[in-house]
Amino acid sequence: MADQCTYCLNFEYDEEYGEEVCVIDMDEDEFYRLQQHPERGCPFFRVDNEYKIVEKQN
């Protein structure tokens, strides 16, 4: 799951903590399910495609 987070649009640098964090506001149940079944993947995962902006410009 951690590798997937690296490429997620919802994974951002937090200056207060000094590290990358997930910005999705999950409740306790969602977080528990994600921890218990990481093989299912994160339902909030979105690929951080920085080239998408360039595609729109062309």
C-alpha cells in the first residue's frame, strides 16, 4: 500500500509534520478496513499524473 501512496494525488507533503501524508479525511472504519485488507487497494487512490496538464495544452 505504501508504494501505491507514493503515486497518489492525495499524498502531499505536510510542512508541520515534515513528511508526506494522505489528505483524505477517512473515518475510523475506513482506515481500519484499509489496514486490515491492503491487498484490496485504497478506494481513494488517484494517479498523480503531472502530464495531464500538458495534454490539455496540446
